[in-house]
Amino acid sequence: MKLFCFGMGYTAKKLCKSLSTEKWHFSGTNRKSGDFIFNGNEPMHNAQSVLKDVTHLLISIAPSKENGDLVLLHHQKDILNMPSLKWVGYLSTTSVYGDHSGNWVDETSETKPLGARGLERKKAEQQWENLGFPLHIFRLSGIYGPERNQVNAIKEQTIQKIIKEGHSFSRIHVEDIVSALMLSMNDPIPGIYNLADDQPSSTADIIDYVCEQLNTEKPKGVPFEEADLSEMRRSFYQDHKKVSNKKLKQIYNWKPKYSDYKAGYDSFLK
């Protein structure tokens, strides 16, 4: 089997490291260096030759406001002419659901994104669906894991603890994303899948928990209305929903290794 990743980022790298080198060949693009350079501004060199014997294709590059999905912008014809392709996975986000007033959402829920990030992802999903071939869309909740978490910011006392009463987020540990992708790659069942752990929670709760584990003083909470936030970070608080992972559990018998943030943070705090 041969996997090619458009966007060798955090999740794609973790996936490749988890694959058997006896059964899999894997490679992917980087923005500035490496064998396969793709920055979204121009096509990857020699794409037809690179993709001709690829069996599994993963897309983990964010779309642009102006052009939608950048991989399709430059390589739609190449992808439609991949003779060995068995599986296509597109990493989207749960921001496509928008605000659901704190209620649970599943893959059948209305997509009504509020911010630019969600609108762009929804457009990109539609572009891939319009190709008409079997597609696996993975809507990812907030990704965290080793090298991508709030521990250092807490240790350095640079973190801002936002308080918004009753608000929670869904999250997913990167290892649980990888396990879901591997199940799908080995047994393709096209469709849309949410990826989240079992327990939505507030960012403030996570910060307090990590402080307890580190035996350090908890930062003072800042009301959301008074917080100094970037436009993107503020947009995260506009959406309030709980993301259901039941479909993935039912179809693939998938179980998150880290069912909540405590289990996830314990894995690298200790």
C-alpha cells in the first residue's frame, strides 16, 4: 500500500510514524523543503508521476478564502486519473457545524458555520464531494497531544484562562485520530465521520487540572467579554456544540484511547 499526504503536518506525521514499514510506503508534501514541495501557490512538480501508484490519499491542507481547496485547484485532473486509488481521506473540522447552542451534533446535523474558517472548510468539503468518487471526510475537534498542548504556556504563565459560563469544547487526542484513520484506510467505508473524545469540557477546566498536576498556582480567570483575543480565537467561542463520535464507534468499533482530557494530558504530563 502507498500513502501520499498533501500536507505533512502534525497529524499526518503521527499517522506515518504509526504505519508498518513492511506494509506501507508513505510520503507527503512540505511547504518549503523536501522531495515534494507544495505551498498552494503553484502545482507540485511532476505530480502525475508521483501519484500514479498511490493507493491512499490524505488531504490535510487548509483551504483558502479565494480559491477553496488548494489541492483540487492545482491537481484535480491528476487525482481523477489515479489508477490505483482505493481510499481518499479529507481532514476537515467540526467548525462546519457552527453554533448549536450547546446541543450535541452528529454527522446528520445542519452545517451552518459562522466564521471564515468554518465557511472555507464547508466549501472545500463540497468541492471534494462534487468529484463523485468514494470519499472519507473526517471532521476533527480541537487537536491536542505531545508537542501540541497548553502545558508550556501554563508553566511559563503566559496562558489566558477564559471564562464563559456554560461553554465547552470537544477535543481529540492525535493518537485517537491516527487510530481512526488507520481503521478507515484498512477497511474503506466512505462517509463523514466526527472525531472527538467522549467528554466536551471548558478550556478553563483543563488549565486548572494541569495546574493541579504540576502543583502550580492556577491563573486568574478572565471573563470572555473582557478578554484580549485574536479574531480567530474569539470565533471559537462563538460556536457552542458537543460533538458526537457514535457513528465512528458503531461502524468501526473505534474507541478513543483517551476518552477525556484528563486521560489525554496524563499521558504526556507523567
